[in-house]
Amino acid sequence: MSRTSRHALVFALLLTSTSALAGAQWVQARTVLNTCGYFSTSQAEIRLTYRNDDLPWGTSVFLIYGWGGSTFDWAPSPQTVEVPAVAPYHWGTTVTGVIRSRSSTQYTHLNYVWKVVLPDGHEFYEKGNDSTYGYYAADFSQVPMPCTQTAGTFIGNPTPLTITTVVKN
């Protein structure tokens, strides 16, 4: 097999695969308790960045995400947002949500998958593993939660999160 045909085969396999190999990512979070009284809702602001230097210009990236907790993996249901390019080969977005309230489950992590759509229409999912329904989980349960009197106002610097891959077949 010639070097050129070997490269063509590798590229073809990349296009048909369900998971990318060259991506990197960063996830940071801030959380806040919306009042300083007895009980209030809590919110999280999660910043996600995806980098893949091997992708061609014109690639689109989407984030598919849901909130996870003790009994839920993708609450309330998976959401999809287009992720804008923030630098060459870098895409980034911020998602926010209520992670705890008096009458609901407490969420402790964000579950997500990167959907990558190449300029020619081929797509793949960056999820950290080869399982059918696998995904990433970013745990924000240990992020400091200061209180504020202004709902939706996040205080302090974002905390880097631990990202794990969840294997589900």
C-alpha cells in the first residue's frame, strides 16, 4: 500500500468513525445560590471549549447536553446548541441552568457530546469512548457556591472541572 493510499484510507476511516481521536476540551464552572436566606434555587454556569487541530475550515460543532444527578442522566431532555468558533480550531460556548430548587432533583454534573459536522456533510460524535450511547460527564458538585441577592449573577472565577467518559452500550 502506498503512502498516499494509506493516508486516504485513514481519512476515510475518520469520516466513517463515530468518535474523533484528536480533540481536546476544557470545562469550567461557576455556581451560585440565588439568595442568602434559608433556601433558594442554585444555578450553574458551565463554559465548554473544544479544540481539534485536524478539522478542516468550515467545520461546524454542536454541543448536545443534559444535566445529570443521582437519578437523571440527561434532564430535562437533551439540548443541542451550535457552538461558535472562538479561535482557529477552537469552539466554545456557555450553558446555564438551575441545578437545585426546593421541589426538584439536585444536579451535580453536565453530560454532553460534541457533534462535529465536516464541510462535506459527514458527521461524527466526540464522546471519549466507542460505546454506542457514551458521553462525557463534567462534575461541578465541588464548585464553591456563594450566595447573591441578584438571580443569574455569577460571582468569582470559574473552576476547572473533572471530565470523565461514561460508557453505555
